[in-house]
Amino acid sequence: MKNRSLIRIAALAAVLSSPLLGWASDLKLGFITSLSGPSSSLGIPYSKGLQAGVTFRPDIDGKKVQVVQLDDASDPTTAARNARKLIVEDNVDALIGTAGTPSGIAIAGVARELKVPFISVAQVKPDAGAGGWMVNVPQATPLMVETLVAHMQRSGVKTVAYIGFSDAWGDIVYDALLAAAKKNNIKVVTNERYARNDSSVTGQALKIVAAKPDAVLSGTSGTPGALAYLGLAARGYRGKIYGTHGIINPDFIRVGGAALDNLYAPTGPVVVADQLPATHPSRKISLDFRSAYKKTFQADATDAFAPYAFDAWLIFLDAAQRTMAQKQPGTPEFRAALLNALLSTNELVGTQGVYNFRPENIFSTDPRSVVMVRLEKGKWQYLP
């Protein structure tokens, strides 16, 4: 299968380095990400983040983890097929993935059906095929949107326009905006949408400009998310602009350019780790992540997506270490025990926050996992 690897695809040699190669397997992890297609600007950083995690902590008490990586090409059908293959043919103990909510939902459905724990690095709602076999690494969208709407309220915003992807991620952000805006007496005046592979949002931008909102929130992610801001700037919009944690990405900044000046967004602590107070719980591990990333790739980490995969690796190792004392990897009993361990994760400090999972809460919804930032001359600045 051409998109399968034990991290040995020649074309990705610069991205996927040797730490995951040639291990004798005590544990086996399936990793699905988008190395091609419109979500690759997120998927490749996810892959790098997992590599940095392996550099930081390569084993569990001397026991190695074999990682089998597949490219889902930004396609939910391929993501589901990959998940099924990893479980049925490769007999993985757990899954981590992927770059995009629709593909994450597809993997969650397979994980639930075949009873394999899934650690999602994309936002997947519990009622979207997740059931009881997964946890979410990204911060719950309502928490992030409530944080940015509170910022709007403090800034005097009375009306906000919405433009987002015409998919599950766009729906998740819009629903969170409606709830948060109502609490803060802010009126949502538009609900415009576009597809991730669209090349123009002229019509949507014109409708937003005509509505004369005080602010605009874009429910998008990665490089396709820049199109919304480019369209608004081209049509003369000069009000406040907001985004979600889905746009904290250097390619997004590169594509959006000057149209992104003074963009506000909520994000995880790692993005501004060196600007955080010394007492912040995620400061040290975030700086450790940066060191591991630089050691692995001889380059600085510049996005918020690699850290999600890094944290997913830490979450997996923490749960697996507790499970291996009870069950043998490679068995249904191990998978069930691993799920229970994941759902009892307690105060695990990561780059994106402090993780606590329970069966009734597969998101680590915690105020310590979110900070507000503003984009100034292409750099994210912490807003205390």
C-alpha cells in the first residue's frame, strides 16, 4: 500500500526521520495523518510533532513502540479505510489521528466499531461516531470560543459575522459562537460558508461587509482558512477579525499576509511558551517540546499543530505504562484496559494544557489550556 509506512517514505525523509524505524515491537501504535491534500499544512506538522515526542521519550520503561503511519490524503473515506487496515491487519493497540474533523469523525466510527482506543488530534464531537472509545487532545471548541467572545465583549463588540468551512468543523465553531454570543449579548449577523478547496469567497465577503459587523469570526483551519480573511480585506472590511485555534499555523500566516494583521485567536500555551509567566504549568514542557523538535529537525517549531501530536504521544505513553502492568499488548483485553487508562488520565501536563479525561468528558476542558493571542507582524503575541 503506497501510503503505508513504518515512517520510511522516501519523499518524506526530511520530515520523518529515523527514530521510528526498525524497532522490535512491544507496543504497536497506528498513526494516521494528512501528508497530502488540502489538510496537509496541518497533517505534516502533526507528523513532525509525533517524531518530536519520540525524541523526547522514545520508550516505556525500555519497551519500544512500533509506529505504523498512513497518509489519509485529507479524505475521510481513506482515513476510515486506513483505520480499519491498521486495526485488522497491523493489530495496533491504539490509533492517533488526524488532520481534519471530517476525517477524525471517520476514524472515530471505525475505532468504536472495532473497539480500539483513538486519541484524536482533530476536534471530534462525542455524538459524531466517537462513543466511548476516544479522547480529544484539542481544547473543546466551546471553551476556546467562549474565551474569544469574552474578549469581544470587553472590546465593545456588539455584532459579529461568521464565515466558516461548509463541513463539521464549520458547524462546531458556529454552534459554539451562537451559545457564547448569547451569553455576552452579542448578535451573530451572518452564517457564511465555503469549502476547503474553494478559490474565492467574494460573495460571502460582500454579504459580510454589507452586514456592517463590529467583528468577524472565521471557523476555519490551516491554509484554506486564510481565504476568508483575504476575501474580507479585498472587499474593504476594516473591523476586528478573530479566528480559532485551528489557524495557528505558519503556512496560514504566509498565505494570509497583511490581511491577517491584528487577528485575535485563542490557542494553547505552547504557542507563546517563552512569553508565559514562570508559574504557568505548561511552560516547562512546552520549552522541552521546542528543544526536542529542534533536536529532531534542526529547525524551530513554529505552529500549534505539532504540539497536539506531541501531547497525544505523551497521553498514549502515560496510559500504556499504567496498562502494561495489567495486560499483554496486542490483545482485546489490553485495548479495553488502555481505554480505561486513557479515561482516567489525571493532571497530565502537556504543551496545550493539563489533561484530565473521564468517561463523561473526553475533552480536557480546562482554563489552563487556553490563552489569547494577537498576530503582530507575523508573530503571535500573548495577551495576559
